[in-house]
Amino acid sequence: MAKDPGRVLIFDTTLRDGEQSPGASLNLDEKLAIAQQLSRLGVDIIEAGFPFASPGDFDAVQRIATAVGSTDGPIICGLARATKGDIKACAEAVAPAAHKRIHTFLATSDIHLEHKLRKSRAEVLQIVPEMVAYARSLVEDVEFSCEDAGRSEPEFMYEVIEAAINAGASTINIPDTVGYSTPAEFGGLIAGINQHVPNINQAVISVHGHNDLGLAVANFLEAVKHGARQLECTINGIGERAGNASLEELVMALHVRRSYFNPFLGREAANPEPLTAIRTEEIYKTSRLVSNLTGMAVQPNKAIVGANAFAHESGIHQDGVLKNRLTYEIIDARTIGLSDNRISLGKLSGRSAVRARLEELGYTLSGEDLDDAFARFKELADRKREITDRDLEAIVSDHTQQLQAHYQLLGVQVSCGTNLQPTATVTLRTIDGKQRSVASIGTGPVDAVCGALNQLVQVPNELVEFSVKSVTEGIDAMGEVTIRLRQNGRLYSGHAADTDVVVAAAQAFVNALNRLVSSLQSQPLHPQQTPLPVL
């Protein structure tokens, strides 16, 4: 992609770095749904995964490259360590895409060289051009990252970057891997690269950063002022530890303040063109989709997409907004696709209306998937007078999480009340078609249900989170349940919704168990694989 000072590229890593959030692992169908919505959103590059990590990751990247990587679609990118095995697997995975990229990386900080890689600077300077050149022999578009750039010695990093560009890298990524930098430092780092790397004009400078100090977005915006033209970010800011720089916050900052960030200082138009190609009206639905499929709720006070982002409680604020919204709002909610005009569907609504509304929300279903979702819609419509967008999202989220399930919930019956011992009877169907039922007691109906499920499945786990919230308002609202299980230090999330919160809890627990079992059965491509990289 040509380097354009008037354009900032958006590199979305929700499906790679974002999926590394504890408990946020996604199945193949969920990844495809998110990738398709990211394409509608207009991101320039989708980092679809780390193909060498496991057969599942390889398949997901390849399927996304096939389904989303059309001629007029985004670049499909895969991550690879600076080794031939990683790079070859990455090239094979992204091969079906019309526009493909290999993103390879190697650490440049002394602390990583000494304690993780156990390599000298001289060895790194030899490895980088060799591996970049190998990647360039497989694809035309190669990105190289200096892992832990924020703590690297600048002069050494300049040498590495120059060597990578000479070997064929057209994008150079500068990651603040541990979220240590401040805006002034990070902006200075980008400025230094522009000044001291002789061939930097042959590459796009990219930035990647984590939010450990809450500064990721501020760091990126400062980097843009100093010449960075690609931002690596995630939907809702999800990712390792405290997360990544948030895509929606970066895009809207560049949109609202585009005169300030316009690179052509001194000849700014009164209303300059946007710096990104993002279709901002798709932001809200993308945020909801990622939240639903990962089971990671968006905090109410989250900028841009939080439930309170456009709410006004103060009387002074309410009075001002009623007179003129600009008094206390710098963004029109409609700009991000949020509108008070929510079409409600009911039990008389047809299949076509449901499909059309799902497509507006970012879900493309056909065949059996649409049949199953419509059947669930009709079932819910018999219990609720109106079905809202949030209800539809919950229906599709539940359906997606049940695909390729090892266990299917067939029935839940509970008995509880004053002076009664809470008891649950649960029936499951296994992947081989067998049915089993068991009864269990507990401190409450949900505890009894979870106890029965653990007896049936016999997979050791620890329940570390149980949360329930209302999907919509009203006495007939669906209850949305998130459950997280832990085994051997890893978290597995399950998410479900139903008008009966006990049933929702049972389904969420089964979804989490299915993720856990799938993880235990998946094998890495390489027996000595390293942990997933953070960058």
C-alpha cells in the first residue's frame, strides 16, 4: 500500500492480539463473523491470527483470507516470529487473499535479547534481513516489528530498521510492548526514526501499543503528529493485560480533530478530508459484535461506545443539550451508528425481516444458521412482546457459541424456594449422540446447575466469574450471563442469554466447558512452540 502522508491506515489486530485477552478465545465461526464486520467497517488491514501457533489458528487465518480477502477487501495479515517455519506457515495461511501480508517480528531491547532470546545484537542484525528477505520471497507485502521498541536503545534499533527495509519490509512497526512509554517519549521515538534511518522514506511507520498506564491512545496520536501512518489497534481496546489501543477512540479522535491532525499544516481546508477510511457508522455495531462474541462487556463509561457515552444525568447538561446538542456533545451519536430509532420485531415478523435486521447489525446468516436463529427468535417472541436489536444479538451470539459443541444442553429443571434445598436436574447430549442426566444440590439454583454439569462432564475447572445483567429493560427482559472457568492458569468464557436466567447460566456454563474441552484437544503445529507473542 502506497505511503500517503494524508492518510492513516488502520491495522486491526482484534483477531490476533485482542483474542489473547484472558477468556476471550473465539471459535472459527465467531472469527469469521468479526472479520466480515471489520471489512464492512473499512479497516485497511486485518491481522487474522498467528498461523504457526496451532492448527486452529492456521485454519482460521486461511478461512478469513478466503472469505474476506477479496480484490476490493482489506489486506489479510498473519503474524510470524522471525523463523522460517513461522513465516512459511503464515504465507500458506494468507495465500487465498488477494492482498496478503506477512508480519514478522524480533525483539530489539537488551532485556529481551538477554533474558528471552539469549542473542547478541550482532546476531539480531544477521537474522532480521535474512528472515525479512525470506518473507519477501513469499509475498510482496512484508511488515517487520521491533518487539519492545519502547525500551530499545534507539541507535541499535535504527540499524535493525534500515536492514529490514533494505531486505524488503515496506512497513516498520514500533511496538510499545509493555505499555511503558509516555506520549512525549513515544512521539520522540517516531521522530528519531524519521530523522536517523536513511531509507525510512521507503516504508510506512506503524505503531502498536498496550494500555498498561492508560496511555496507548495518547501515545498513538502523538506518533501520528510525528509521522506514523499506520495504527495497530483493537475493537473495544481488548488485548493482553490492560489491552491495546482502542480502534474506536483513535478513529474518532482523528475524525473529530482532523484539522488538528491534518499533516498539511498551513493549508488546511475548513473541513479537511478524514484521515482514515473507516466507515464510522459501523463502529457501534462492530463494538457490540465483538463484545457479544468474546463475552467481554464494554464498561458503561467507555469512550465512544460505552452505554453512558451519550447519556446526560446532570440537569445543567440536560438543559444545554435540549437547547443545542453541541453544548455538551462533540460527537453526534449517529456518526458511530447509534440511533434511538430501534425497530422492534414481534411474533408476527417474518424470516426476511429478521434476516434484514441481522444484516444491519453486522451478522450474515444463511441456510441452517438462519433457520436456527429464526426458530430461536420465534420461541423468544412467544415470551416477549417486542424483540429488540440487543435480543437479536444475544440470539446470534448464543447460536455461534454452540457450533461444533462437544456438549449440548437439552434440559434444565430446578427446584428452590424458602426452606427448600436448591436442586437441579440437567440433561446433556455429547458429541457422539449419547444423552445423560444427573441431579445435584447447591447453595442456590445456579450453583446446583453448575454442580450437575461438572458431574456430567468430569473436566476439572474452577469457576472464577459469574455475572448476569439485563439485555433490555422490562420485566420480560432477557438475562445475559457470562461465566469464566479457569484451568491450569487459562481462562475460558461462556456467554448466553435467555428470559430465564437459570437456563442462561446453564448454557453459558456449557459454552465455557466446550471452549475448555476444545482447547485441551487442539494441538500446536510445533511441539516446542513459544507462548503467543504480545508485541
